Amino acid sequence: MLIKNAKLVNEGQIVSSDVRIVGEHIEKIAFSITPEANEPVLDAKGKYLLPGMIDDQVHFREPGLTHKGTIASESRAAAAGGITSFMEMPNVNPATTSIEALEAKFDIAARSSIGNYSFYLGATEHNLEQIKRLNPSKHCGVKVFMGASTGNLLVENTSALEGIFREAPTLIVTHCESGPVIANNQAQLDKLHRDIVIQDHPVIRDDEACYASSSYAVNLAKQFDSQLHVLHITTAKELSLFTPGAIHTKKITAEACVHHLWFSELDYARLGNQIKCNPAIKKESDRQALLSAVQDGRIDIIATDHAPHTWEEKQVPYPSAPAGLPLVQHALLTLLDQVQRQTMTLEQVVEKTAHNPAIRYNIKERGYIREGYYADLVLVDTTQQYHVTSENILYHCDWSPYMAHQFSASIVSTWVNGQLVFNGKEIIEQPLSARRLTFEKQ
């Protein structure tokens, strides 16, 4: 296919260009390319062509929790949202805590995913030998829940954490909330002898709970010279732990998620448990601080932490409601709205969602619009609004916190490895073109 007259957003620039896709790859990029005989041509005049979003934090719920979502269903929702590659988390059932369980998930994705894929091994306090078996060219990383998980994925023991930070052969990614701080906050609220409600969520899981854990992770990484990526930063206080600047110079990096850049505690009254997530959505001042950190480079990557639950599971009192919300279909659209609001630029959106994930994870031949790279692309129309309705939601859980919102832009097309998988209206079901992500060694 030849894409003509697009505005390429790539490597800090926006330039008018044509792009030729041959097979899985981008063959040629030039100001003007003459179509060959019988070559399909797409006129993208007035539209922006971006490298597909690489989402380094999703929960697709397979195996074991498929009433919430599957790799098949959620990867299709992601493709409709311009996400062409994803890295999925280990808190499924059973948890992904062995190399054998990890490879079994790759087998599921090979049969069902429409987007490129990788999966994290989950750390426990007793699986260091499994972590040491990770292959940096085949596996994206090890996920450590530091004080904010259930079952055997919770890692709080000091010697276990030190072993992981000392021995992990891949990137370490962390969920940072302090269990003792959360428990103390909960105990203080319990003394009030009143019902605990959703507005209490950011009080229980407050900035001190986040900072106590994230600062510990950063100190461990410095002590053992580890490669550390701290997921879903939510507080202004934590931002002091990270440095501005280009990502390729850093061993310790930080991420924000689209919902923490969008919602604040003011939205709990309207949306309730729909936006209950861990770490919690916090103050408007925290949201503004995160947006500023995107600008100056303390936040290196923007991801989703897509974590669907059924509507019925969310319709219970706050203490019993599960944490997490579906996001992949609308994540890039929220960022295009941020561009319209002038809180970030289109070039920054591409940097944080495509270039920087590719750099941080050393992903081979993805994350950029370059000749010879895989043609993972998304075409967006910033003049065509998109209205979220029950009819166009593709999540298996069939709901969204953005229901009835009208986004300022729309996704026109998504390509995965050169194959058109979304045409702006529907997923195009063809033989799957998705591939397992591969990585350059550190």
C-alpha cells in the first residue's frame, strides 16, 4: 500500500510525506512517491500518520479471568485505539510466575492477538531462579508488586527484593504502593465509624503510600545498578525521584497513565467505582504536576494500565469493588484531546507512546516511522470528532468511563506489520499479522 500526502509525526518533527508499505515493513518514505501499477493508494491528506502506540502496561485477563477480557478481545479494542503493540501483566489465574507459564501466554497470543505482544514474568518472594532464566532478547521484563497486590505476587521481603534487583537480567518494572502506609490510613478511617466511600480511595492510597514505595525502589535500583521502570506515577511528591531529559541516558525511568492525566478526585462523585484503580486517582494538583512532568521529561512513557472488570463487578459498595478500568480503545484519543487543550504536543505524544517505549525496552525495529522498520502505524484525523457510545465499544466488559464523551479526534486506520487491521469503523479480520516482540540485549 502507498499512503500519500500524510503529515508524519516522527522523531520530533511533523513533515508532509508519502509512505510505501511492502509486506510487513516500511519500504520507502519520501515527499512524493509515484504509485506503481495496481498499487493500492490511500490519500491521507489533512491527516496525521503516527507510529503505533506501544502500551507497556495492560491486563488482558487471560488465562483464568476471561469473563473480564481476553487477549483476543482486548487486543482488538487496542487496535481500534491505535495501539499496535502491548506488554501484558502477570496477575492472571494462575499467576505468571514461571517461564513455562510465561511461554504458555505467548502461545495464546500467537493464536488470537491482533497486536504485537510480550508478557512479563511476575516476581514472588520465592521465584528468583525463574527470574534469572529470563531471556533479555525474548522477554520484556519482570513485574514486581511492591506492597500492593494479593496472593504470591506481593513482594515485601527485603532480601527477596534485593535479590531481584541484584539478579534480574531484564528491565524491572514496579507497582509502588506501601502496604503498611495503606493499612495505617485504613485504620485511621475505621476509627471514624462511618461507611468508607469512593472519595476515601485517594486518602487510603495517598501520596505517602506511593512515595514510600517508589523511593524504596529507586534506592534499590541505585544500590544494585539495576534497570528500573516505575509504573503509573500518580503524585507530585514522587516526581522528585526522577530526572528530566532524554530517556536513552537513564537507568531509572518513570511512567504516567492516561487516566491519571485525565481524571482527578473531583471525578469520583460522577463516576464512582468506574475510576477506582490502584494507585488511586488523586488531587487536581497531582494531575497538573504529571502533565508538567510529561513536558520536562521526568515522565518518560505514557501507558494505559488497561484493567477491565465487568459492569456488575463495579456495581457494589466501594470496599468490595475491584480496582481497574478499561482504557486501550480510548487512550490515544485522550492524548489527542490533551494536544487540543495544549497540555502537550503531538510530537510529545509520539515520543511518550512510541519512541520512548521502543528505546526503554530495546524493541527491535518498532516505535518509529523509518525505512526498514515494521509498518506499525496509526492514521488520525484531528478534525473528525469521535463520540463514545455503547455501540462502538469493543471491550469484552462492554463499558467505558468515557461513555458519551466526544473526543476531538478519531482513529482512521491502524496497521500492524503492514496489515490494515482497523479501518476507522471496524476490525478487519484477516490471517493474523501480529508478532512476538523481540528485543536488543541491554
